[in-house]
Amino acid sequence: MQALSTVEVRGWAGDLIDGDDTLLIEQIQTRLLGRRGVWAAPDEILVTVGAQHALFLLATLLVGTATTVGVEDPGYPDARNIFASRTPSVVALPLDADGLALSAG
């Protein structure tokens, strides 16, 4: 029974290092992005393993030591921590009735 379970898991949990899961990318294009009026080519879609991974990638690409980052307060603590690992200048922005109070930063 254990061997059968292992074979079944490999079918849906494989690592596609050599290529993307074309069915997943197609579903993202049509069901998620397309319904929101967003068009993206398959090579413009990046699937991460979660919110923290996505935030880490964004911080790595966009945040330098001289960058100021504004984060919601209250907000997602892991976002603040990830950005703070890249720059000492993380500004907490309070929320008002319209969303972020940008003038507070």
C-alpha cells in the first residue's frame, strides 16, 4: 500500500524544474487574470510557494539599503519583517476610511 501511495503522489506533486505546468499557467491566464481584464504571456506569470516567498522575491528585486518602504499599520507582520531585512527604512502607514494614509509617511 505504501508503494502505491508513493507512485500516486509523484503524479501530482512532481517538480517541474525543466518547464512550467502548462495547464496551471493556462488556468491562471484564463480563470484568474482574464476575468480581471489582465493579459499576461505565459513567461510573465510567476507562481510562488506562498505570500512570504512572493514578498521575499519582491524585496530582493526592488528594495535596496537606501529604499524606503511603506507598509500598512496594522498590517502583515511578515511583510514588514521581510522588507526590514533589506532596508532600515520601513515606514508604518496608518489606515483611514479611504485606505492607506499616504500623507502620514
